[in-house]
Amino acid sequence: MRGLLIGRFQPFHRGHLSVVRTIRADRPDDSLLLGIGSAQESFTWKNPFTAGERFEMIARAIADADIARVEVVPIPDIHQHALWVRYLEGFLPPFERIYTHNPLTELLFDRAGYEVVRPRLVDRRRFEGVHVRERLASGRGWTELVPPPVARYLGTIDAPARLHLLAHGEGRSGGGRLR
């Protein structure tokens, strides 16, 4: 069997890695699709990283953690909730279960007859994308919030400078705030 976990992974942080580890430990014989949601979005405060950059973060963290049977796929938005599940069924390899904490995703997949699982989250307040982005933008204390391979990768693309620019200049659409 195969499960599906969709997230924007902006960026991929230790909370995400913990969820992936938990899913794989609970279902060792299953494979897991990690869907990079809003794959077409980048260079905004809410979605600062490209799908390719997010893919790199995830692939490096998963390889470093030695987690097997995980496939990463980009998922562009279609902006039509009534068609979204059917779109994913045609766009992705077959899957039987969805992992989510998003109420809309849960509703849509439940209505389509999928098993919906709410994985246990670790320290949600600390490991939340907007919190990690705020720390990146300020340049303070962000490396402990992401797996080491992700921290190294974010350094190579100068993510703190990008987030600082997005927090204070153009591209500040999509919510969030800098503390």
C-alpha cells in the first residue's frame, strides 16, 4: 500500500521529518508519497522556495535519516476543491491513505472514501513553517529547527537573505509577520 502526505514544506523542518519517521515506523511495509503542495509557487513570504529547492531539502533530509520507500512529487494547485482529489488520482501514482492535519484536505479525501490519518505532530508551535521562516528572515536561531542537511542546503542558496528580503520588501503577499 501507499500513503500520501501533502505539505508545502516551506521549508522542510524537523517537525516534517518527525511525521515522516512516524508514518514509516507505523507502516513499515507501505511506501509514502510526499507531495510538494503549491508546487508552482515561489519567491513569496508564504512560499519562498521553488518546488526544486523543496525537493532538494526533502531528498537530502530523507537520505540522511536513512528512511526508505519515500517518493517526492510536486503537486501544482488547481484551485478547484471539488475536483482536487480526482485530479490527484490522475496525477499521482496510486495511493490508499492520506496523512493530514488540514481540515479541508481531510474533508475532501474522507468524502472520496479514503482512509484519513492525522499523524502525531511534534511541538507544533516551534515547528511551524511561518516560525521557521521568521527565524530565517531574522538570521537568528533557525538551524536547530531544520535537519542538518536542510540547514546546509539553505545556506548554499542564501535562504536567510531571501527571507529577509521577502519579509521586508517585495513579495510579502501570503501572510506571515516578522517578529
